[in-house]
Amino acid sequence: MSATIIDGKAIAASLRARVAEAAADLAARGIVPGLAVILVGEDPASRVYVASKKKMTAAAGMRSIDHTLPPDTTQERLLALIAELNRDEGVDGILVQLPLPPQIDAGQVLLAIDPAKDVDGFHPLNAGRLATGEPGLVPCTPLGCVILAKTVAPSLTGLNAVVVGRSNIVGKPVAQLLLAESATVTIAHSRTRDLPGLCRGADLLVAAVGRPEMIRGDWIRPGAVVIDVGINRLAGEGGTSRLVGDVAFAEAVEVAGAITPVPGGVGPMTIACLLANTVRAARARRGLPEVIFEPA
């Protein structure tokens, strides 16, 4: 029997609709949440992504503040812009699009963002709050992963969750979020001994290792929930290409109980969670109660 396909596009659209309702409530109070996005350079994928963020920010009733800087921008210039946005009361969220050009230290840039406006959730202070269970802004892709998982497994309590990937952007924070849901969490990676065997014990498997179709169908326990974070472009014949995840989808869909596709799974949730974080930041900065965006 084929797995249930977790429709990230539809779930993200539902989340964006709830964000728009929350933004409308703020607008009634005279508050229009502002999201500032900084793009340095001309990376084609980043430009497409930023354009999509701009469109969806406006559709949610929020203000999009865009800064596009040339590829030779100095670190000092970028830090000065961030300092300016930190001081701007009309800006509730600041996002610096990665990757950055080689002359800029991404770590120093992320450290410069006001944690209260860090809607990407990458500042060490927000990472520490997540690790210790304190309220703070959470990285968008991991948050989207948990929301997607909860649409097919509303209670994650007691589940054996395996996260394949240990990055600061996805692997570690999604593990922290799953711990907060009372799952039993194992973080694995490409050097884990008997990785296939470990994956076969997972009720919930999150693949975020960055290797195309690394996780095969026979690595998956029958009926497990599989969240595929990977986005890998593979070259095809005649100059064509296709996107695949970190999971061999055609194999996994015959074994798993539910699975996210690539594309159309985790990807759409990242922007939706970014918008949700912007609303959260806008409310928190003004001392308003937090809005909880439950899974659709």
C-alpha cells in the first residue's frame, strides 16, 4: 500500500491564511508587521526565493522591506545596514539570505541581528532558548517539519524519532523541537554506524543530510512517517534537471505510512513559518500575547 502524501503546499497555504488573520488583528491595532530581507549578490536561486518571500509577505498583509546589495558588498556595509534595521521600530523581522559572498563572515552577520527580530531563529541566543525550552524564535524549516509531522501524527509523544543530519540550520533544531514534543530522539549522520538499521527503528524519520536519494526504501520501517528536507538538483538528459530529496521517494512511498514529496513538501512550509515568526516577533516586541499557529 502506498503512503499518504503529506501535501506541504496545502498545509503551508492554510498556515499562511492563519498568519494573515493574525496580521489583520495587528492591523486593527494600528500595527503592520514589517519583514526586512537582505540579499547580497546575484545567486539565481536566492533571487527566486526572495521574490517569493516578498510576494507572500504582501499577500499576508505585512510590509516587505527589501535590500539588494551588490556581490562586492563589504562586511562592514552589511553590518551597518543590520544595525540600522535593528533600530528601526517599523521592522519586526530581519532575514539575511544565505549563502553570502566569501568576503563576508556569515557567523558575524547572524550574530549582529537583534534576537527579537531574528525570524530565521539562527542567533545563538534563540538557539540557546530552544535548547533550554525557553520561548524564542525557532528556525523555520525545522518548525515546518514538525508541523507537517503532526498533521499525520497529532501526538508525537513517545515516538522513536531519527533525524539524519546534524546541521545548525535543520538537524539540531528539529531534534530539539521533537524533544519538546516528548519524542525519543536520535541524531544520526553520514558517519553513523549501521545507519540503515538505525533508520529502520524510527517511527518518525527526518532526512536532512543533503545527499540525493541516500535513504533507501528498505531503510524505512513499514508505516513510519518520513519528512524529507533534502532539495537536490540532478542533471538529466538533454540539459534537463529534476529535484529529488534525500529519500528515494519511489521506494519509500511503498513502505512508509506517510511521506513528504520533493518538491511540494517541506519547502513551502519554510516561507509560511517565516511569516508566522514575523507575526510572533511583532506581537512579542509590543508585549502582546503569543499567537499559537496549530497544524492544519
